Amino acid sequence: MDHRERRCGTCGHRNPPTAEFCSECAEYLDRVAEAGLARAPQTQFTLPDYLLAAREREREERRRRLMSESGDGVGLLWVGAAASLLALWFGGGVGIGAPFFALGLLLLLVGYWRLRGNPGALARAGAATTLFSIAVLAAVLVQTLGLAGGEAPAPPAESPATPAAQAVHAPAAPLARVGDVPMFRGDAARTGVNPGPVPLDRPALKWKSYVGGETYASPVVGLGAVYVATKSGSLIALGFADGKELWRTDIGDYIARGTPAFDGATLYVASGYTVVAIDARTGHQRWSEPLHFAGSCSPLVIGDRVLVATQEGHISALETATGKEIWHYRSNSLLFGSPAVANGMIVIPDETGDVTALDLETGRKRWQAKAGGEVFSTPAIADGSVYLATRKPSLVALELETGHKRWERGFGGESSPAIANGSVYLGSDDQAARAIDAGSGDLRWSTPLGYAIASSATVGDRAIFLASGPAINALDSRDGRLLWTYVTGGEISADLAVVANTVIASSHDGYVYALAPLGASADGSGVPQR
């Protein structure tokens, strides 16, 4: 009988002389029978112990290397997807979005390259990561190709009177006229004052209408209708009385963040790389002109011209009838707020905190001042002063004619100030609403609201209205006492419109809300029904 240990040719494990199968890997050992038959020839070469140990060390080193590379690769995939999302946010693979798109594409390619030799790690990265990255890149490419390759799209071939956007339907008869809220912050001076009257007691839900997606733009009211620009790039007209959709017009492939400006007959909307004039009764396009990227800047209409600022620092005055440019001014910094106009002067702050005043007729610079902090809000002008909030945080008052600083106080943020009756009303970063004496800067009252404040105060007679988180709040303008609160289904970052005893709000849940006291008139007159 053979008394030698049996070494497995597959795994190298030493087995007893009588074993027929390897106790480690269960492979057949091909041993010779006890009857004295000749031993079968070996079919595999058995490696020496030192080589087996070296091979095991090599396998372990390769495993650690693959695990390290796979971890880095998955991380690169997620960072690349995030960079691609930023490109999508800034308008695609051109302009501001171009470096984010290039960085995202590079990181995604490097991430998949590092995972190429490790199918298990690639599987652990998950189909969700892969599909998400591909979807984001596809969206950026579609958005980029839609720009037609230029810094701004070419104007359409149609004549200004030819409709370029399909209206769903238009009202057959003239609409009843109610008090207007014609533009962002209520008027050209951006005071935040709305015509009212206002509901002082807690109102009921008059109607709510789904507009197809989130809305960041503030509602505009006129001609018996509520006009709202949406995230999907649509401009929608809703009946003031019942919220029914009157018409819907596509204004481009970009999120419409800026609020339209209304001159009584035409709506002027800046979205993406285009400013469009839309007939307020029918939704038909009157003219369209290319822009640098509009971002969150809202147009302003005054007289026979519409003022349009862009995120890239361009400010233009256009003819309301044709869209023809009258003058153009270029800032060296990004603009996130909107221009305000009073006494023949345009005031606009930029991201760095520079505040610039331009002549309304010529576009020439009159003065430039320092606000003392980054500005993402819109200034308000009243009684020869300019009021603006910074992210320092601070609230600053400047002289309109010279830009000299009158006073500065230590509260502010990205909410824009409102001004009425000698008080400045402001929602601050610390979740409080405040009233400040416009002349001295002294604090009159402060009311905590309990939610982050992304919108700006709207002023009516005897009350101010301010959204915080998903809540609509009404406060007594004299002492800051909370009059009532109504909670919607999503966050509200747009300003409120208050007209004809009705509060209009556009929410991130995709709905536009109208709140009014029970028994309020349905025709928008503000007179309760009997």
C-alpha cells in the first residue's frame, strides 16, 4: 500500500494516503488501487509550495487594487453626474454650462474606464447610476443642440405678427378687467406694492389649478387673467375668477424663472436665450429676439420700451412694438436680481455687490456704488432712495441721485425689500419678517415665521403678505402681528400677487392657488356677493 500523502493537483491541499477525494476542494485524487495496479499518470502539474504562496499573494494584491479602483470609479461616476446636472441647470453645453458639461463627461468616462476590468464592481455601481448618468448627458446634449450652435439663437423667420407659438384656446369675448399686477415686484420701481384690497381674515381656497410642473416665476394679473411662467418653459393664462386655463404657449426649451412684464396688452417673457412678446388675450407670439442667458432676471416694461437684464451681465432696452434694440449696456459681473426704474434712472446690483445706475434714455452709467456684500435680490426705489438686501447679510439704503450710502443694518439675504408708508419690509435669512424705518433704518417690528423665506414681501393696504416654506402668511403692517396662515402643498419661492381681495401664489407642487374670503365675488371686483 502507498503510504505517501496525496497532494491535490487542483488546490495543492495535502490529503491522507487513503483519500480518494480532496477534503478541501472535493476533486478526485486518481489514486492507485490496493491490488497492485500501476499508478495512473498525473494529469496536472503540482506547483511547489512557494509558488502557490506567491500566486495567492498576487491574487490578493490584484483584488485589493481592483477594489480600490472600483471605489474611485463609482465616486467619479457620481461626481460626473452631478457636474452634468449643473450643466443642465445652466442651460446645456454652451456658455456657463460648457465647463460643467466637459467636466461631467470627462469624469464619467474616467469612472467607467477604471471599472472596465472589474465586472463585479461595475455591477455594484448599479444600473441606476448608469441610467441616471446617461439620462443627464442626453438631456444636456438635447438642450445644447437646441441652441442652434450660437451664443444666442437666431430670430425666427416669421414676421412679428405671425404666431410662432400654438395657443391651446383663447377666450371668445373680452375679459373683465381687475386691478393689475403687471410685473415682478408690482411696478417699475419694484416696491412690492399691489393694488389690493386684501383679505385681513383667514381666506378659503377659491381655486387651485395644476400648470404642469414647478413654478419659480411670480404670478402676473391683468385683463381678468392670471399669467404664470413654468419650469417646463410654458406661459399659461388662467381665468381670475375660476382658475380655468384660457391658453398655454410654449416659450422655449428652458425653465422660465423670470416673471413676465405686462403693459396692458402684451406680455414680455425672458426665458433661456430669448425674449418673447406674447399677446395677452390669445397667447400668440408677436415677436421674438435673441438674448444672452436670461437666468432669473425679470423684464420691466415702461412706456414704449421693455428693459431686459441677463444673468451674463447684459442690459438692453427694446422697443415694445418690434423688439428692436434701442441701447445696450454690459456689466462685468453676473446678474441675479432684476432692474428697478424711477426718476429716469435704472438701478441694478450684481453678484459682487456693485450697484449701477444707468440713464433710462441712453443706457449710460450715471454712478456705481458698493453695497458691501453679494446681491442676489432686486432693489426697491422710493422717495429718492434705493433699498437693497445683501447676503452679508445687510439691508442698505443708497441715495438715488448719487449712490451715497445713507444707512446699513445687519439683516438681509436673498429676499427683496418692499417699501410703503415709510417702512421697508423684508424677509430675512433668519426666518423672520421685519419692518424697518425707511428714513433712519431703525427696526419697527420683527416676526418669526418658522420656515426659510425664499420669496419677497408683497404690500397691500394694512397688511403684508410673505411666503415661508410652503406657507402663505398675512401680517399686520403696523405691528407685525400674524393675521393668518395658509399651508400649500409645496415650497413657495415666488412672490405673491394680492388683488381684488384675492391672494395668488404659485407653488413648487405644480399648482397655482387663489385664496379669497368666503362670499367674495367671482368676477374679480373684490365686492362680496350678497
